[in-house]
Amino acid sequence: MLTELKTVIARSQATLLQDAAGAAALMVMLVVGLHLPGLV
């Protein structure tokens, strides 16, 4: 199982950074959306 995980990570290393950036953007949008009613 550990070797399978390593091969999956090795294969998807090109898109791993893009996926992390997308997840971070979603979290930022969530936090902004939750704080938006307090600003209005």
C-alpha cells in the first residue's frame, strides 16, 4: 500500500501544486463568505 501511494504521488506530482492552490482558494472563499455578513 505504501508503494502504491508513492507511485500515485510520483505520477500526479505535476498537478499536486495546482490542486493545493485550488484547495487554498476554496478555503479563502469560505472564510470570506462566512465573514461577509459581519461586514455589511
